[in-house]
Amino acid sequence: MTYIENIFVCIAAPLLVTALCMGKKHYPAFSFCFAGMAACLLSAYINTFFARLYSADIINATTQIAPVVEEIMKLLPLLFYLLIFEPKAEKIGAAVLIVAAGFATFENICYLTQNGAAQLSFLLIRGFGTGAMHIVCGALVGLGLAYVWQRGWLRIAGTAGLLCAAITFHATYNLLIAYGGTVQYVAYALPILTIAVGVGAGKLLKIKPYH
Amino acid sequence: MVELFDNASQFLATLLAGIGAGILFYKSRKQAYFLLACFFGTYSLATLYWTLHVLLFNQTPQVFYVSELGWVASSMFLLTLEYTLSTPEERKFKHPAVWLVPIICVPQLLLYLCHGDILFNLLICGMTMAAAWYSVRGLLYARRQSGKLRDMQYFHIAVLCICALEFCLWTASCFWVSDTLTNPYFWFDFLLTAALFALLPATRKAVGA
């Protein structure tokens, strides 16, 4: 049994002290990081609950339950931020990415505690693959939200649509990982390639993402 | 094998159309192209997930259909696109022919409710019916216009074809014949792929109208 709430406390404590030392200006960034890690913690519980409820095996839970729960949980702190603070478009993207990075970091730490840290090469591939996948989903939602939240009536349909897109991307990644073999390495490469294509196209076409 | 080819061709067609819509959005910054790119993007992602699941595990998802979320999202984007492209006069336009949509679709919806998931069927059929309603109304309105405004009819015809083929597809899936080309399901799906791809030039005409 892994006591992930204890792990959460251990990781959050030094970050909390650092946030207090760095001052109010840096509170939002740390808050998003905590929110991402807390979302990951709660996702683990909710995933287990639904897996038991539907008597799902590990493959079905990974490919069909986890992506839905995790992406919804990642979106909740952002919805709170968008509805309460009504930030400018430029700030939405950064907030989404920090939440995604917090989520991915905490997920990797939990993976390490469960599976050990002996195989550096595999952990390196997995770390970059899963980390990049959460960042891709975050970027997809973040860039989309920055656009749709400037257009009143498009907010609800746009947010729901972007969430579904992120869930489907996440589920496709998990599906390839769950299959194993060579296919899982394709999955690990997929998010990195997506980021590379996205950043490359953005620079090549000189796209301003928040306009 | 036929199903795999069918799904793969639909994924490729929607992916290409999505890239095309993305390029048009980059060039013109028009909201209609953003919505169209989102429509194709979500549709192609959902189809990719479904195709990979069938290909790798030789079965459809057992607990939760993630792809359905993508298809619901794409319907949402299509509806939003129709609303964006319509004019205030078009929204006020009334014609009795639009009632044909619920008359044809509701009995089919009842059939799907007997065969499958209630919530998803209500959601996806409701949105497809709404899209069909808008497209019939838009088509009748555009046919009464002259000049460039008449070009809107191509967009509405494309959306109407997509909606009609979706319903044919779902009805055919309730009476599964075989996994070969004798099954009308595959023919409807190939036609749907063509209709989906045709939505890109049709939207281009509508945006220019």
C-alpha cells in the first residue's frame, strides 16, 4: 500500500516554505503547482473508486477511467481560477501548464515509490513521455481556453470540447502504453513529437497564441 | 479488416481536413475556421482512439467509451459553428419543413435507446437533431437569397448530409449484418467520411458569403 497523502505532505512542505519566503508575487505559481499535485492525489482515489465500481481490470481502468478522471480533476482548479479571478488570456496558458507540471511530477513520484527507481533509462523515457503528455494536454486546454474565454457564449461549449479533446489524447496515450511492447515506445515519443511539432509550427508561422 | 480500413480512412480524412481548417484559421483568424478545426480535431482524435482500441485489443472499450466524449465534443463544435455562421435574420426564419427533422429522427432515437446507452444516445442524437434542424432552416433560408449569400446552402447541405448519414449509421449498427462490405454500415461510414471532408470547402464558401 502506498500512502500517497504522506508523499504529498512531504513534497508540499518544502514548496510551501519556499513560497512563503519568496513573497506574494510568487504565490500564484506555487498555488497552481499545489493544485496540480492535489488533483493528482484526488484522482488516484477517484480512479480506484470507479475501477471498483465497474469491476474494471488494470487495462480498462488505465485506458477508459483514468484519462477521464485525471483530465477533469486537472481542469477543476483552472475553472475556479477562471471564474473567480477572471485572468487575462496570457495568464491562462501559464496557469494550465503549471497545474499540468505539478500533476505530472506528483504522478511520477508515486510511480517511483510503487515500482522502484532501479532502471534509470526506462524511468527517463517514462518521465519525459508521461510528463510531456500532461503538458500537451495542458497546452491544448490552456491555449484553447485563452481563446474561448474571450468570447462569452463560446465559453461553455469550448471548455467542454477542449476537455473532451484532452481526455481523448490522454486516453490514446494510455492505450498505447497499456498494450506494451514496441507500441509503448511510440506512445512515449508521441507527446514529445507533438510538442516539437507545435513549437516548431508556432515559430515557423510566427503564431501569437493569445490573439 | 473492412472496419479497420473504414476507421483509418475516416481518421485520415478528418485529420487532413482539420489541418486544412487550422491553416485557414491561421491565415484569416476567423472564428468559424477555429471551430471547424476543433470539430475535425476532436472527431479525428475520437476516431483514432476507437481505431487503436479495436486494432490493439480486438474489441471495443468495455467500461467507458472515451471516443464518445470526442464525438460529443465534435457535435458541440459543429452546432456552435452553425450558430456562428447564421445571421440574425436566418435565426428568426420559420418554415414548417424543419419539423421533418424530429419526425424522422425521434423514432430512430427511440430505437437507439432500446439498444444502447440512454444518456449518450440522448446527448449525441439531441445535438445531431439540433444540427439538422439548423441546417434545414439555413438551407431553406439560403435558397431564398441571391448572390454570395446563396453560397451558404453548400455548408448547410454538407451538415445535413453528415447528420443524415450519422443517423443511417447508427440505425445500421442496431442491425449488424456482418464484418464485410455486405454490411450497409460500412457504406454509410464511407459516405460519412466523404461528407465530413466536403465540409471544409463548404465552410470556406460559407465564410466567404
